Amino acid sequence: MTQQTPMDMMKCCPIDNTFKIIGKKFTVHIIRNMAMHGQTRFNQMLDSIEDSNPKTLSARLKEMEKAGLIARNVYDETPIRIEYKLTKKGKDLQGLLDQMATFSMKHYSKEVFKDGKQHNYKQVFKKPVTVLN
Amino acid sequence: MTQQTPMDMMKCCPIDNTFKIIGKKFTVHIIRNMAMHGQTRFNQMLDSIEDSNPKTLSARLKEMEKAGLIARNVYDETPIRIEYKLTKKGKDLQGLLDQMATFSMKHYSKEVFKDGKQHNYKQVFKKPVTVLN
DNA sequence: TTACTTACTTCCATATGGTAAGTTACAATT
DNA sequence: AATTGTAACTTACCATATGGAAGTAAGTAA
């Protein structure tokens, strides 16, 4: 009887696939700001995402909407208001963000924390690391 | 008594910091091939990483060595042999890779799996998702 | 002497990203 | 009536990053 390896059942690599979705500049920053700071608007993100610029932010938001990570809602007020919100799929990237945070908190505590000491995720965020299974 | 928020204790964002380390093209692919396929050599990776090219692969390996994710060992044989191996720090990215895999397995089963059906991480990899806390 | 191997580097073209300024559609202010 | 303000972008132009093909170095084998 032959053994079934992961490679045998896969058409493409899920890690490569995820990288194509979230690997471009600002994508994870956008998700972070929406998930952790409740941001919904273009200029909020532009002002708070490290080294962001309107051209690239605009491109990323479009790609993310197309990929189904966020939804774009237009409110016809004056001035116009547009709200971006995470979809269920976008929210499912929380575990990935948590692992990104955890890695730097463990290996770069000098750069990350003002006191330069190690702190674990739960201590800092008051909730356990999210895991998607 | 004032409440301590994550922002208050941080000097820089750990998600941004991690993205700077693993966000460039091929970095996660290199770690994946080393961790999951036991690869150690330049040409092995060049042949198996999707759309890789020697110039960018070479640049990435140097950056990763500098960042302490991998170690480079030269064996003075003929022809010369060079081995790249994950450091402890590099191995600590496993939880992140697992979350990347899990996300696509959940949301892109049609693209990822030959049978187009959903499968969970443990089923496919015969071990639970790794989590760094 | 030519060919082969590994692990790259170099050159040049294309793709992506960044800066600053401009645009649209109103409404409020002067 | 003309100017100012606001949000959310877009455009033009330049800089940097990435990709593909070919070349290099050092040694063994044919």
C-alpha cells in the first residue's frame, strides 16, 4: 500500500498561494490596522501605516477587495465617505498576524519593546494567540 | 490607575518587523524547502522554488544569513559544496508557515488540492499546527 | 583539450514602488 | 461669485527591485 504524502494530494503549494495574497507591501499592515485598530478609511490608514503612500495603498485595497479579503462600501455623504471592512476570509488571517507578532516579540524584543525585555503574546494582547486549523 | 495598552509598551510594530524579515520574494519559500523538504543547497532550491532565479535567490540567502535565519557552511570538496541550514530562529518561523498553509487550505481548496475538497492541516501533514507563543 | 559540476555574478530589460501634485464632487466660507 | 476645505483617489515622472540569459571560478573527469 502506497503512502499518501502532502505533495501527492496538492495541485499547488498553499504557502506559495498565501504569499501571493498577502506578500505585497502594506497588505498585512492594512489587515492589522483594520483588525487591531478598527480602522476603516483610506486616509486613516495612509496616516498610520508605516511609510505608506496613496498610490500603493490604493492599489493594495483594490487587490484585496478583488481577493475577497475586504469589502468596500460607499456612503454618499459630503464629503464622500468610503468604508473598508474585513470579510470573514480577511479575519481568518488573524492567526497569521499573531504568529508574525509572536515571532518578533520573541526574537526582537530589544527592537520591539520600550523596556527591551521579552513579553509573550497573551501578556501583551490580553488574549491567546489565534490559530486557524 | 492607567491601563497599559500594547501600543504603550512598543517601540515598533512586531508585525511590521516580521514582514521586513520575511516579506521579500522567496524568503518563505526557502524556509519552506529547508523545513519541509530538508533542502540545503543552492541548486536544489533554484530548481524547486516556483519561478526562482539565481540572482534573487542568491540575494535572499545572503540577507537571511545576515538576519540569522540560516547558517552557511562551505565544504571544500570537488566540486565545492555549500550547505544552508535553518538556525533556531529560522525554525521558529514554522508556526507562521503553518498558518500560511492553513489559510490557503481553508479558503482555496479548489486551487490547492487535486480533489478540490477541504482538508485540514493535521490530516495532510500528520502533525498538529505549530504555534509559537 | 574539452566538458562537466556547483555556486554563484554580471548585464540589461522590465516591473513595481515612491513623491508630489492634480482631480472630482460637493458644501461651507469670504 | 470665487475661494477654501475635505475625502478619496489618480496621474506623471523618477527610482529601486526583480527577472532572464549568459558568463565566471575552481577543480575533476574524459
